[in-house]
Amino acid sequence: MEPDKKQIMELARLIQKYQASYYGGEAEISDAEFDRLWDELKALDPDNEALKKVGTGPGVDGFVKARHLIPMGSQDKASNPQEFLEWIKKQLTKVFIVQYKLDGASLELQYEKGALARAVTRGDGVTGDDITANARRMKGVVQKLGVQFTGGIRGEVVMTHDVWHSKYSAKANCRNAANGLMRRKDGQGCEDLNLIVYDGASAGDDNFFKDELQKLQWLKKRGFQITETKTFADAREIIAYRGQVSASRDKLPFDIDGLVVKDTQIDMGDLRKARPEKQIAFKFELETAFSILREVIWSESGATYTPIAVIDPVRLAGTTVKRANLNNPDMIRAMKLKIGSSVSVVKRGEIIPKIEGLSPVQMSSETEEIAFPRTCGSCNADLVDAGTRLYCPNLQCPKRLLHRLEKWVSVLDIRELGEKLLRQLFDKNRVRGISDLYTLQTAELAEYERMGELSAAKVIRHIQTKRELPLAVFVAGFDLENIAETTMEKIAAAGFDTLEKLRIASASDIASVYGMGDITASVIVEGLKECAGEMDAVLKTGVISIAPPVPEESQPMRGLSFCFTGELKSMKRSEAEERIKALGAVSKASVVKGLSYLVTNDPLSGSSKNKKARELGIPVIDEQGFLDLLKPQKEKAASLKQGELF
């Protein structure tokens, strides 16, 4: 298939546009987003003129690319004390160092025998731009260490508030101004930047530093300005310290957006992970708006009743918010909420609105108690208020059974078995469990409303199509009370990668997986017991099987994410999603920051997904481009890994 000339022109235009913004001193997109555009254009048109200033030779703004000595992976984040305490539970150490989380641009200084050899931007976490000439002009960059040290020193390039106000207030903020200046080809303005360091590692000697505190002392002795650091042995003291720093951060000379908490002991193996587990960014509170709680709606999903708050409309993080999550009954009681209460609303991850508690000032004088549902609207069983969950305990509740069937059909994408037909089969007691689907016959299905023999045969053919499902997909299909496929993927990746291992795992075993909580673990263990017979019955049909665990080296797309929109010609969207998951990639339902590819057969359309992808600098590829990524896996195994592709 001939490369799409319009797509090539658009990619070249975007690359030149973003290069121009870099030259002007302010990056419009991140390094990783820029590199995604570059990779796509190089795949389509390797000799394109727009690529002559980027790549393994001259990089962004003409800077040469260079690899990092210290891995620059992404930190996990805690947005509130509860999330932070969940992380603390997983840690073996009892003593932590706590540092300011500087809001600037990451930079690694690389030294050879004590002399500064190069300075490399964060880039994609593995490779960045060599901006050594610019770094030499910054305050805080030590040219000679006075000792024979070969390795990397990591820090953050920041601009002080005073400098921003006096010289760069036309830029949106200090961070934007610093990012732009450090990438200027002529280096102008870099003398207005400061480097504050917080990490270091010796090349080839993981034991060069005894621990984190000794490392910081060594850095300070070499002449570096180090970030504010304290030591704590009590998690509650860290939470209190976060509150103190947050309240006074406007008095600091530069911007910070939280704290970094990490083990005092150095673990280079953990640091080399894409997302280290022994450190976390404890972020400050999110943007908050105040409103009035007018109503609580109880959303029913399977057996669970989830409270949703209806509030007076407020603007929050750029959008109008009318509804917010309340999580569960215990949250309502803990916050002492009532209808008419004035509430604080935040956006988790800048996406999901959530009520955090009562606002400081009560704006309404009339309040009333929130009414909790008492009986199941489907089977009239008394609901169980477990605090963290309000649910129907009846295992044969029609709503629970039907929801599980709908979830299975959705996960397997059996589109021919529509909602109305499934409901007919359920209401007539012909299909009450998932295994019942595999006993259906063409003749009996043809008797149902609006079917006929041809339509019935088509439905049966798709139901009976043999499928080998990843463990996470298989378990998610049984609707274990809102346990998503992504949750099961994390658990499988932690070693519980067969159904047998899952079944013998205890709730504490599951809770020990990083990112899992006690409630989620209990729901999974209880759900597996409840569905054990039905799972076995489905597997005995021979139509459905569970794929064996895939070793990491057989997952060349690990770290990539795809979003599919519109129809594909060569396969169903569900098949495409299954193929990328088998190769280690992730499927996303929408275009979000950090997405690797948007796949569509209309890359130049003005659809909302295409528009958002262009705004975020996400490559948009057509079906043939997607198939090309799938074909030569052995040849592309290395280049498709996230650290090397972007």
C-alpha cells in the first residue's frame, strides 16, 4: 500500500511547527510527544526533509541525542493521604526521606573522571537531547567535581519567581519559561535558570553511595544545590509535613507541586524499573471548587449500588461539573454529608469529579439526611451495607445474573447477540448463566422474535467461535463486581498468571500486589469462589480456553497503548485489541495523554478523537500502518519497546 501523502504532509507540518515553537523558546508539546511524531514520519517517509534535524543525529533544535546513565522513569503518585498510606503499607522500610518535588524540567549531568561531559534532557526516559552548552551557562551546574567520578547526577532545572516576574512573565509560568530557554539553540537566557539536584549514580558501581542521605551529603560537598530534604519515621508526620509545605509553598523562590517520598536505602534495581516501587510523588491537593449537594442517585451495576452526587454546577479544571463520585456509604458517613450540605469538589487525575468533604463555609441553611436504598429493586432482597459497599447478597438475583451475561458478551464482543435477544433468552429462563450460551442451537434460536434460520445460524457461529482468552479477559468477563480487566492484568503480571494460582491466592496475597487494596482483593477472592463452578463449565465446553502466561520477552509491544476508532476492514476491533494485548500492549477506549497510537481508516477527518490526538501530538495511523506494526515482530521487537520507540 502506498504511503498516505496527505498524512506525510501533515506530520511534516506538525514537526516543523513544533520545532519553530522550540526555537522560539517555549515547547508546545513534550519531548516524548514530539518523538512520536518523528517515529511515525520516519516509518512513512524516511528521507523526508523534516527529519534532517531530528533523530539519532541532530535532535530537537539541532541537539544531538544521548542516552541517560540514570533511568528517568515515571514516579507513581498519591493524590491524598489515603493513597499515600496504601503505598506505605507495601514498603518494608520504616524510615523515609522526603524531598520537595520540584516543578521544572529534568536534566541529567554526565561526568567522566570528574569533568562535565554532557547534559541530557529527560526525553523519553531513556534518550534525551544533549544540551551541554546551554547547561554550562546555568546556575548550579558544577563543571569539575574535584574527584574522580564517572556517572550521572540528576536534577531539575527551575526558574525563580523573581526572574519570571521581571523578565519572562509573557510565558504562562516558570516551568514553561524554563523548558523553552533550556532548549534554545543559541543558549540565550540559560543564565537565568537554576539546577537543583537530588540524585546520582556511579557508572558500573551500584554501591558507590552507601545510602540516600550519604549521597545527598556527597552532592552538597561537590558544590551542588540540593533539594530540601527531611527524614521521617512516621507516615502521619509526613502527611502533616505535606500540609505545612503546601500552605507555605507560595513563599518559596521556585515552584513545587508536591513531595517525593522514598526509601533511605538505595535500590538501583528498583530505580531501573519504568515505574519504581520504592518512591512515590505525594502530590499537593488538587484544584477545589465549592458547591451544594442537591441529590444522591444510586447507580446500579450488577449487585452493587454506588452513590453519585448531584450538585449545583461549578467550573473545575476547565469543565462544568454537575455530578461527582461519592464512592460508598462509609464515605458519606465519614464526611457527614446531607442533602443541602456545602461540599468541596476536586477532579481525580483531572478527569473524575469527586467530593472530598464539607466546604469551610456552609452556604445552605436547610439540610436533610441522605436516604439509602434498603431493598434490591430486582429481587426485593435486603441490601447489605458493608460500609465500603452497598450490595444485593442474593447470588441468584436476576439483575446480577443478567449483568454478568451482558458483561461476558461485551468483553468477547459477540455483537450478533444483541441486548434484546439476550434479554429474551434470559426472561424465558433459557440462558441464566454464561455456560448456557454454549448450549444454544440454531433451530431453537430461529424461533425467537425477528430471528429466522439465517440470523440464528450467524449468532450461533459467533458464539461457538473458538477463543483463547488472556486470563485477565476471562476473569473480567465474569463481572466480579466492577473488577476491571486492567486490574486483573496487574495481578497476573505480579505472578498470579493462571486460574489455579488465582484460586489458591488469599485476600492478603492479592492485596500485596502493588496498587491493590484490601477491598479490591476481597472482592476478587470472593468473586472467584462464587463463579468457580460457572468458570469450569465454560471451560469444559471447549470453545473457550485460557491462554498460557506469555513471557515478557515475547511481548514486543509492552509499554505501548492503542485506541481504535471507526471500522477496520481486515478484522473486528475486538480482534485487533486481542492481538495487541497478546503482544503486551494496552487498548484504550479514548484518546488520552500518553497514548502511543490512534488507529483509524480516516486519519485526516475532523472527528473529536482525531482532533484531540493532533492536539496531544499522538500519531494517527491507518489500518495498514497498524498491520505493518504487527507483521515483522522479530525485527521490530527492540524498536517497539516504549523506551526506544518514542
